[in-house]
Amino acid sequence: MDFLQIIIPATEDIKEMLIAELDFLGFDSFQETEEGIEAYVQDDIFQEEELKEVLSKYQDTPFYTVSKLEKKNWNEEWEKNFDPVRIDDQVLIRASFHHPDKNFPYEILINPKMAFGTGHHETTSLMIKAQLGLDHQGKTILDAGAGTGVLGIFAGMLGAKEITATDIDEWAFSNMIENAEINNIYNMKCLQGTMAELNLTKYKYDIILANINKNVLLDEIKLYALALNKSGYLLLSGFYTEDIEDIKSEAINRGLKFETSLQKNNWACLMFQHS
């Protein structure tokens, strides 16, 4: 399987927006640099016209360079560029090749393997911050669109009884299994597919975590509401602050009560409770 590296010059104020839009197009992962971003995508799904359409929103004349990157070199690039992530002096997210730091109560090992959710993106950090404020002890958890599985793994560290983690991507599916194992989280069931394909609404969960993107969330909130236990909590992220009202409206229309929000660099995380 061949991958492409797309190098895009970008100013600091648009990097995260570009990453979100390219993620929606199926790009696997990203690395921010001083000059802009490096984006990685499978050769067979890359659509250059879609890339140009996204870039035209931010550049008068879309400019980028494309080069083919072998799978082996891709993983080497991750190891060179993946730095540990520290969240509120409580959570350290690191790869297995980093040194441990016992100053953090929670330490999550993540070997990305091209899956989203290393903690570097604002939305992952926001979700973890929100999780810190929720009682997970003995609870059933659904991590929808799990990527690396980092949120489900953290739920296990917080005492969750059962965790179900899902993703449509084959790389993410295999990666979350590996990451759960290296974190000694053995009560996390990993599944490949969408909520609808997996018929997950027949189960009930105390906490549902979904860090995806606005369009998928708007489509799936109705399913989350059906799968949420009475008084259960729904945490959503993957969208901009200007999308908050659209997300809130859909969730409230599905019988959920808005609780609180977190924001960072124009990204948002919303918490709802089943009323």
C-alpha cells in the first residue's frame, strides 16, 4: 500500500482548519511544521481536485507538492516527529519509544500507525479534558470513530467496566487493538464499521464519546441518543466553535440536554446528558 505526502505551506491561523478539512477527505494523518503542514493519504484514494477545492478557500492560488512515500518510510517519519502530549498535568500521551514520566497520574501509550487521535489535535485534548470531569467507574462506554482508541483506552484507565470502540478504517481498527493491548486495557471490544452497520443502537451505554466531524455527528446524533442510557452522557468534538449551535440543536431535538462546552483554538467539545 503506497502513501502520498502532500506538503502545504500554511500560516498558523489556518493549519488546524486545513487539517480538519483534509481529514474529512480521507487523509490519514498530519504533521505541523514551521512552514505549514505535511499531510498523508493513500495513493489510491487521493483526489487532487478535492484538494484544490479545499485549498482554494485559504489560498488565492492553491500551492502544494506531492511525493510518494513508502509505508516503511511513513512509520519512520511518525517516530521522528511524534512528540509526547501533556494535558492539564494529568494525562501524558506518548509513544512506546518515549521515556515514561511518573509525574502524570495517567500515562497513555499510543503508536499511531496512521490513525487519528494522538492527542496533538485540539479535539482529542478537549475530549480527554471532558472525560476527566466524568465518573467512568463501572460504566459502559462507546468510543465511536475511535481512531487510535485513545479515548476508549483512557476510559478504561478511569475505571470503565466495558468499552466498545469502533472505526470504519482498517488501519484504525488494527491500531486500536494494538494500543489497547500495550496499555493493558483488556475490556475494550474493537469493531470495524459504522454505528448503523454494527447495529449498536440495540445496546445501551452510560457514556458515548464521538470525536469525528460535523457532518458525521449531525448524521449520527440520533443513533447516539438511542444508544444512551437514561442519565448517560454524550461527549462530542471534531467541529469548530461556529458549528456549536447546529450540533446543540440536533442533540436537543433528539431529547438530550446540553450540559457544558470546552473550546480551544476555534475547536469545540460539547457535553450532553440523556434527560
